[in-house]
Amino acid sequence: MSVSIKSAREIELMRAAGKILAKVHENLGKELKEGMSTLEIDQLGEEIIQSYGCIPSFKNYNGYPASICVSVNDEVVHGIPTKKRLLVEGDIVSLDIGVIYKGYHSDAARTHGIGEISKEAALLIERTRQSFFEGIQYAKEGYHLHKISNAIAAYAESFGYGVVQDLVGHGIGTRLHEDPQIPNFTQKSRGVRLKAGMTLAIEPMINAGRFDVEWQNDNWTVVTQDGSLSAHYENTILITSGEPEILTLTESEAVSCG
Ligand code: MF3
Ligand code: CO
């Protein structure tokens, strides 16, 4: 395994890509409403990405047929947008978006509620977000990767949630998926030692019920086996000699983070 260390120039480009992706999420998140199809979300998202001079990195990635992954309720990740799926009040919708800016990738996910959602759903979304921040307390030069995984898992599991194991976070840069893999569940081995200049996509996927997932017949959509709700929260981050830099937050998210 070799984990790339980005140069100062590359870091600038990763920052620029991340800023744009934060804006894409902000703009698209505001448009979600009851009655909208998941295909409309994809089309609007693709337009927003292109308006910033970026390419949607998921499109055609390993044959993925859309620009954005839209996963509703018990869908964990990689939901394929379709005109048949209309959002209704109470749904929770995970948007996973990747952009390429001047050859550099950025990847981030957010879960939104449509109209009024259950208390259970709102807590799942908030705790999934918080699990990311618990993890990145250990995203520091000199620490080994397992500390991040273990912190995410310990936090999520303290609520009885299931931490998805079949999908993981990843290094990111000139490719969407680089080394290392970044599990969100408890690790036995300590993994790679973090160094300044590494850029990582950390993405807890948390189920309200058990951790088990399965793939639907489209070979993409991942759903919870027990039908429970699932939430996803992801940012692309930069390891520095001090605190990690989160590259995919909007200004208002950056103010209220942690
Ligand atoms: N955030 C996801 C990942 O890191 C998105 C990939 S979706 C795909 O794997 F369509 F591009 F495969
Ligand atoms: Co990712």
C-alpha cells in the first residue's frame, strides 16, 4: 500500500475542489422538497457541478449510471436516481457527490430530512454527522488510522446503531479511490501512520438497526438488511502537522462544526 502525499500545489487544488463541492451540496440541499424525483435531484446536481467548471466524478465510474448517489431511508449508499422515486415528507435522503476540479477529486455526503421527520431519524442523522467529528479528532500526523475507525465505531455503537462494514472511506486525490481504505468499524490492526499531506475521504455509514447490508438487483443500491434507516456523512480532509483541515465544509458549517 502506498499513500500519496500531496505537494503544496496539489493541496491548493484539493482545497479548491473541496470548496466547490461544499457549495454544490449547499445549493442542491436547499432544492430538496416533497414530490421531487431522485432523477431531478441528479439532473440539478449535475448542472450545478458543471456551472462551477467541474466534472461529476461518479458518472460512469465502474459503470455507475448517474452523477450523484441518492439514497432514501433504508438505502445506505449508491442509490441510483430514477424518475419513479418521489420524495415524501418524512423521508431521509443521503446525497453523495464527487467532483473533479483541474484533475483533483473531492468527495462528500450529507443526509437531509424531507419536511418533518421522526425524532429517531433526526437523531440518526445528527449522530452520524457527529461520529465523523469524533473520528477526526484522531486525524493527526503520527497517529495510526485505527484510532479514527475506533472512535467512529465507539460513538455510533454507544447508541445501539449498526456501523456498516462492507463499505469504507478512502484516500483521494488524482483518483477518487486511493490508499488507504478507511473502515468505520473497530480495527484489530493499527493501519497506516498518518502524515501531513495525506488527503482522505472519511465517510461513516450508520444504520439505526443492525450493521448488515445487502445489494439490490441493480448491483449498486446498498440497503440495510433489516429495513432500518441509514445515514451517511462524508468529508474530504487534509492531514496537517496540527489539526486536520476539512476541505468540504461551507463557511456556515465550519463555524458550527464539532
Ligand atoms: N463516496 C462514494 C465512494 O467513495 C461514492 C462512489 S459512488 C460511485 O465510494 F458511483 F462512484 F461508485
Ligand atoms: Co467516498
